[in-house]
Amino acid sequence: MMTAQRPAGTEVQAPQTAGRPVGWLLSLAGLVLVAFVLDVALGPVRIPLPTVVRLLLGHAGPDDTAAAFIVNQIRLPKALTALVVGMGLAVSGLQMQTLFRNPLAGPSVLGLTAGAGLGVALVMLAGGSAAGGFAVRQLGLSGSWALVLAATTGAGLVMLVVLVLSARVRDNVVMLIVGMMIASVTGAVVSLWQYFSAPEQIQEYLLWTFGALGGVTGPHLAVLGAVVLAGLGLAFASAKPLNALLLGENYARSMGLNVRASRTLIIASTSLLAGGITAFCGPIGFVGIAVPHLTRALLRTADHRVLLPGACLVGAALVLACDCLAQLPGSQTALPINVVTSLLGAPVVLWVVLRGRNIRSSYA
């Protein structure tokens, strides 16, 4: 009976889960809390930090009526959205990098976000101005079930295509190129659709592509939270399969892992996370690629039982920080969140590429 062999020169080490990772997780949790409070405190209307803390603790005074409305109805939902988005995108990127054993893999690079965008375009551009306009103007960019279902379905279908092709193509670099080509074709279809669409429909879709956190409020935040929570639940359930897949599919099979079932679980999780977030907030780039590398650098472990919660915390802190930078304090203008995450995420990816001479060892 033949067993799968690891390539010469590689060693399988038991993941370390104590010491440094635990301390860093606690520190990251504190950082997320600080970033969350600052995100609520910053905005065009100045509210003193002690007042913000008091309102968050539920101790509103008689003179806090206006501040309470701004915090509870505008800033708190936006900060909660940033928290959820950061966690979801970070975990989806971590799963993609492990599944394909490629440090540059992610929902956007492999065409998953483009597939979600195609689904949204189907509703906004082909569904007529009534459907698209109502979703954008009345429901906060994308608050309807139609957009969520369309984006999640589009992301899932693209991911299935990538995985079917990955069964035939074993080279991860080739798979990365295939994913980028799928994203290019999907983008071309959307562009062609825009060319034949009415100007008001194009404007609505362009607003969605800029990315936004402030449009998700009330029941729409509850729907987004439920979708991301379901995706995170599937991701944490796949922690042990992800550890096995990190060693290679053949090695994972020799350990008794059902690779096909594990792939399906990861597909479902990533599709829910990337598709749901893209539907509600638009495409938000670089978080899914940069955060997993930052998490590995901080925690210095390959154990996904530690990396998954670590990625949640790092992703939440990063998106909250980006939202703080996007506020432009003292101004009524807020930058699109996609612009800020790209400006911060691109240098991180470049730093990882230039620094990590042994990056590939994390996926060997």
C-alpha cells in the first residue's frame, strides 16, 4: 500500500498554539476595541470621546439627544459594518490562500468578487432602474435580498469554475492566471452591459463599485451579520481540514481527509463571506490578501485554529482603521472605503513579497 510522501527538504511540524499567539490575540482584541471606539467618535460632527464612550455604554444624559442620534443611528451601524466586513474578508482570503496554497490568492484575485459584481450587475443593470434604484436609494446601496442572493450566487459559480479547472491544472501559478482571466472576462461582460444601459443605471452601479460602509443600517445590518456569521461558522468548522490541506491534497487524503467535502465546505464559506459583503458594501480590495500575511507574521503559527480568530481580529482592526482614515475629520466628505483599503493593503502585499524569501514554505 502506497502512502503520500512529502517533498524532500520539507518537514511537518506540530502547530504551536500557546505563548506568543495567545498574547497577540488578547492584544489584537484590545486594538479592535480601541479602533471601534475611535471609528464611532470620528466624523464631520465633533463629539467628545467621553460622550461617545458614555453613549456606547448606554448612559445618555439629557443634553446628549443630538449626539445619541448621530452615534446610534449613523456611526455605530457603520462601525459594526466595518467590524463584520473586516472579519469576513480576512477569513475568506485566508481560506483561499490555504486551499490553493498560494500567497497571492484571494476572493478578488481569483475572480470571486468579480462574480459577485456580475450578479449585482444582473439586478441593477438588467433589472431596470426600478429594481436598482430602489435598492441603492432606499435600502442603503444594497439592502435587498435580490442583491445578496445574486452576489452570493455569482461568487459561488465563479468559485466552482475555478475549482473544476483546478482539478485539471495542478500548478498554482497557472490557477492564479486562470482566476485573473475569469475576473477579466467577468469584468468585460459587466462593462458591455454598462455600455448598453441607461445613464442612471450606470451611475447607480458605479456608486456600488466605490464601496461603502455607511449605507448598511438597521435590518440590512442584521441580514449582513447573519450571512457573515454563517460563513464564519463554516470557516471555523473547516479549521482542521485547512491544516491538513496546507500539507497538500495527497498528504491530506493519506491522513483520511475527505478532500471533496472539505473543498465544498470552504467554497460555501468563502462564497457567503465574499458574496454577502460584496453585495452590501461593494467590492473592497486587498483586505483578503493582506490580512492573512499580517496574521501569520504576528502569530508565527500555521495552525488555523489560531489563524482564523487572529485573521478576524486583524481584519476588523484594519477595516476600522481604514474607515477612520476615510472620515476626513473636519470635512463633510468621506473617501470610498475601497480606495483607503487599497492604499494601505497594496504596500502590505509588496512588503510581504519583498520580505518573504520563504513565503512559499508556509504553503509547502
